[in-house]
Amino acid sequence: MSLSDYESEEMGIQIRYYKDADFPQYEQLLKDIGIYYEILDQREILKKKIQYDPESILVAEEKGRLIGTVYILYDPWGCLIYHLGVHPDYRRKGLGNKLMDEAEGKLKARGINRAILFVEENNEQVVEFYQKRGWFILEKAFYMEKEL
């Protein structure tokens, strides 16, 4: 399914690619969802991300308001789906599934047959969401970071 093909008429929601002009509203969306990570979610970093891969950030929009997102980190060696989130006012209406369908479809279209994602161990609701979609737990791990 191409992005132009998805528009939920009953919800009036469109899924499209993120663009730099979205940033002020996008930053607030990430904060409202509770997934904002200041180190990675800065405007200049996101601008570089979409310059490198314009299809790497998807947003869901209703009447000009951003209400959901997902990142696709593509590399032929390994791929990651990151930052799936839906504004609290729009949860449990199928939008997270639509965003995941689109993200997974984009990777399949690039010839990828396996991806990973990270979920906090104690976030049982999100773990269950992904398991219902066919994802499974590989192992428990630590996130580690180093400033370079």
C-alpha cells in the first residue's frame, strides 16, 4: 500500500512522510506521547535523517494536526522500527496498527524480511500489542549510549 492510497475516510486521517516544517508540532507530539528523546529528536538531526532517507519518518495527520508517528531505520544488514506512537486522544482506534502496517510494508518493499524494535520490559500493554502483530521477544537487553 502506498502512502497516497491510505486515508481513513471514517477517521479523516492521512498517513504521510514527515517534513521539516512539521517539526514544532512533531516535537510536541513526541512529548505528548511520552517518547521524546532530546538527544535524537532535535530538528537538525531529524532534518539529516529525512535528507538521508525521505521515507524514514511517517506521521499520521488529522485536519492539520499530527496525531501519530513511526520511524523506519533501514539498512540492508538490519532494520529497526522505532518511535511508534499515537497521541493519547487517538489510541485504541487502530491507528498504531495502520502505522505499523505502513512501516513494515516499506521495509518489505525494500526486500527486508526481518526487523527489530525495542520495548521497555515493564510496558506490558505495548509488548502485548506487538505480540498480537506477530513480533516476539528475542532477549532482554540494556540500552547503552555514548557521546562521540
